[in-house]
Amino acid sequence: MSQQTDAILALCQTLSPTRTAIVHPVKANVIEAAAESVREKLIVPVLIGPVAKIVAAAQEASIDIAGWDIVDVEHSHAAAAKAAELAAGRQVDVIMKGSLHTDELLGAIVKADAGLRTERRISHSYLMSIASYPKPFIITDAAVNILPDLQVKADIVQNAVDLWRIVFGEATPPKVAVLAAVETVNPKMQATLDAAALCKMAERGQITGCLIDGPLAFDNAISPEAAREKGIVSVVAGHADILVVPDIEAGNMLAKQLTFLGGAEAAGIVLGARVPVILTSRADSERTRLLSCALAALVADARANGRLR
């Protein structure tokens, strides 16, 4: 366990548990993750799905769900739609993915008539902690936007900056590194053009609350020595808090490499909708699921108290 991520759990100790819609929780590991979050007083679960399958999953996990709210619906599509409905009606504060595909859940959330869209594009942020880096950092977007264009990247950056400020405060703006394969602008490499444009957008106030630089290659984004070797003069280079990847493939591979080979702890959350969305995978550890619930609780509290649009 990391002191950095333990601090995130500690921030939630003063918060009331969030009513969390758990969508299609028909597998034992989903019920187990929910139960751990209940024990940590992070959530009040609202299970949405076929009641017989939910009960069977709870029995397999040896967890008593007699006191939990259950909304009986026929299948996963209906569960996703019902979760969006409850969130739009402010009957739940958070939505958590259970045993269904990510696009099925997010499709229900971003429907025009669901009442959960904002002016921002939704995007995913991984908050990570690893022994080889001196502070937590965010990788975005590694799970939702496949090949984001410039405007989508601007929303991705702003969502990540908002998350950083919710978790770590507003005293020091986060340092955002926009990643590419090289640290110079190359007209043949779209990622470098987008990076340069994002920096100019921040200068013009279209992105706020951060220090941003790019394009930066991964090494000179996180290593002061690499940045010095390349002659890069930047407050961001070597000290990044937020790593903005060019596409979902780069982000997904980077995040999973750090997790499975580097031993990083990770918590993931989707921002940009009117409620935070927890996206977990079957391969995620219980710790990852718990930390993701903690992030969602902090985001829900910030929105309830007007600290997040």
C-alpha cells in the first residue's frame, strides 16, 4: 500500500457515504468490491440488475446484501438506463460499472435525453502512484476517447486538472505534460501539433488552472535528467503531475504497463458528466476498486458543494 493513495482514503473520512448505483452487479467480484467500499464507509450501494442473478452473485461471494437497495431490471441495457435515470433525478451521486461492457454503460450516460451531459466531453483519468516517481500523477485518457481531436483533448486536460485540484487542492497548479514521441513540433505528427495548440489554448484562457507544456516525450516529461540532456527549459518537463496521451492505445498500454510491470497503484474515474462514473475491469484489484470509489466520493462532494461545474 502507498502512503500517497492512503491519503486519498483519509480525505474521505469526513464525508458521508455516497449513494452509488452499481450497474448489473451479477458477478461475485463486483459484490465483493461493493462490500469493501461499504465497510470503508465510502458508498451506500444501489444494486441495479436482475435480482436473481444479483442474489446468486452475493451468495457466491458469501456477502449478506439484505440491507442493500436493489432495483430489479431485466438485463444490462435496462440497468444502465435505470442508473442514468436515477443519477439525473439526483437519487444517486455516483455510477459504478458492474458486469457489462463500458460502451454499454457510457452510451446510456451520454444519451442526449439522459440529462447527464455537460458542455464537456467525458473522459477517463487514472490517478497513479509508483515507487519510482516521487509523487502521484494522472494518465489521461486511457479508457474512453479512442482518437481524440484537439477540442476533445482540451476537455480531457480540463477534466484531469479539475480532478487534481479536487484531490490535492488549489494552492499549486498541476503541471500538465502533453505527450508525443518527440519533444519538437513536427507537421507530420498530429500529436505534436495538438500539443502545441493546447499550450496556446492555455495561454488564451481556454484551459485553466494548470501549467502546461508539450510536446514532450515520456522520458523528458517525468525525468529531470532527460529534460536537461535534451536542453528543455520548462517548469513542467521532468516534474509532470498529469500526462496527456495522444490516443487510447498509448494511454491504455502505458497505464497497464505501469500497473502490471511497475507495481503502480491506480484509481480510475470518468469525469465530464453530471455524476462521476467508476469504470473498473475484471482484472482490477480490490484496492484499485476501493481507491476509485474514494475518488468518486471526493468528486461527488466537490460537485455537491459547487467546487466543480
